[in-house]
Amino acid sequence: MSFKPANRIQDLQYFGEFGGVNPSISDSSTYTFLSAKTMFDTFEGNADGCYLYSRHSSPSNLYLGEALAAMEGTETANVSASGMGAITPVLLQLCQAGDHIVSSRTIYGGTYAFLKNFIPRFQINTSFVDITKLEVVEAAINKNTKVIFCESISNPLLEVANIAALAKIAKKHHIKLVVDNTFSPLTISPSILGADVVIHSLTKFINGSSDTVGGVVCGTQEFINQLRNVNDGACMLLGSTMDSLRAASVLKNLRTLHIRMKQHSKNAMYLAQKFELDGLKTVYPGLKSHPSHELFNTMMNTEYGYSGMLTIDVGSLDKANELMELMQKKSLGYLAVSLGFYKTLFSAPGSSTSSEIPLEEQKEMGLSDGLIRFSIGLDDDIERTYQMMNQCMKQLNILSLH
């Protein structure tokens, strides 16, 4: 692909109030007006460049949103206080009572819980499908469907969505394709492939230091304006607002995302290849054994690799827990949820990040209790990391000793 997302971030320069190389942080919740008429116009949505109240927007949040929109190739973006604070307003803005959503069955547990357990109270229902089977996706669409929702790389099974094909289906039926791109920033550019709305949890790779919770919605100016509308905008009225100090922090970390994603991907590829050679059931989009490996190759921005997420299956939850506890003891990473940290993070999704999904549905989608999800860190000596992990597996008889 010719799209160069890191170049688009690099080309943005913001000067601080006093000539600083970082933009000044707007540490205010409310903003003054020089005239009453300007305040009225701003409430009506007609005063560009004027700030009303930080729940609506702030200079710091707009700087970050502009950078993320540039990265994703969309007209603009709106940042929020969490990833779920981005996902939920989008779906509530696009749907009303009686509407229907078609969603991938393998998605983040919080998103699944919102679609399965929460949003039906507003008479909005969801069909969960195997997103990799395009004929199944299209068959699930009915006259009330408003949205196809998926993740570029699914959490936690690492299924890959054919975004261009899904976009064609969505356009054919005059509905919106919403893609959560949290697992693959820079690596995949869903908007360039035809997605209408792109969402990230900024908490993960984009921020990269596990100290901030945040989210973003990237889309058209028209849609972002709808979300921010003071009368009926879901982002404005639900109030999941990112703090200006946090927005400034994420923006600084965004500048190194291209370096970090290359290293995350390089390390994940190395470990995935080694684990597979060791006979472990390993899933990683960079492996030729991955069912969507060739599809991924057609979508990816190649210089950023196949992202930093991989899974292995060690057979049972007890064995998975033993291995994770031992790896943590050996300083190989943390037994923790989330992803995108400089250290490797590992968890058993069936009992953590996907625990909202009922056990019978986990089994149906292929989520076994022995599955370990790895977010591979930025280790400089990944060969050393592998050797230490290998020894942990041998110690627990996960691998044979020869």
C-alpha cells in the first residue's frame, strides 16, 4: 500500500504558546467569550475555533484528535476517556430503537457485553457471526441493520477481518462499517480500505506506557460533529471526556509509535516462529499457518509488520496459569490484562478479558481455557527472552526435554 501513516503524523507540527516544541496544555474546563453572541453561536455549532466547555472539546484534545485522524486517513477524530467511551457512543449514535447490528463473534469482552447485555435495553439487537465468512456476514443483514462491527485483528483469537470486502457489503446495503483497530495501529489502515469509522483504545499500543486510559473515534467531519452535538450527540451527552493533561501525554507518546510497532512486530514474529517450531499451537498473522496470512499481506502497511499480539495454547487453564506465574517470576513480563506495554503482558482470555462471553460461546468460537494471549514487549535481546521462556515451558513439561 502507498499510504504512509507515520509520515502523516510526523508532518504535523504544533507550537506551544511560548514557542514550545510541544503544544501548550489547555488546563481549563470552561472558556471565556468576548461577546454574548459568540457564545450563542458556539452553542448552535456555528463558531469555528471557539471553545465552549471541555466536555465538548479542548485545544489539547483537538491536537490529539487531529494527529490520530492523520494517522488513520480520516477527516477528523474525537478522543474520549476510554476505548469503551469511544465504542459505545458510536453505536448509540448510529442506531436507535428497533435497529440491528451485525458483529464479529470474537471481539473484546467489554464490547461483547455492551452489545449482548446492555444495548438490548434500548431495543437494539446484535447478531454475532464469524466475521471471516463473508457470506455469513451478508446473510445476517436485515432491513433494520445499521452497522457491521468488527476488529481488524480480533481479541483474543487473532482472526483477521477482510475490511475491503466488508466495506463493499456495507455500502451495498447502505450501512456503516465500524472497525476497532486497537490491535494494529499503523499496521492496518481500515479507513483506506473502506471502513466508515475507525476506533482505538488509546490505552494500548498508541499510548504504550500503561499509564493512561483513552479512546478515539476517527471518521468524517459530519459524523464527528454529530457525536459532539450539544443537543443529541452521544459523545457530548454521555460525557466520556478525555482530560487535557492525558491528551497531551498520549500525543507525545504517539510520536514514537512507528518505532515501537516495528519492534513489537519484530519480536512477536521471532517468538511465534520459535514457538511453532517447538510444536506449540501458535496463532500469529505473520505465520504462514495463519488462515488469513495472505489476506493480511494484502491489507498491511508492510514496514510495521504483523503487530505485537500472539497466542499459544498449552492445553489447560492450570498449565496456562502455572506458566504465566513462572514467566512473571523470571521477569519475562507481567500476568496482566491490556496490551502494548514495553514489557510483555500475558493473560488467559477465557478467564479475564473475554470472561463476559459465556463458556459455551467461547467453546463454539474456539476459545479454549488453555489459551494464553501475549502482548509482546520491546525486548532488545528477543533471543534471550525466547530461551528463558523455553526453559519455563520445559520446567513445566509443556515442551518435551528433547
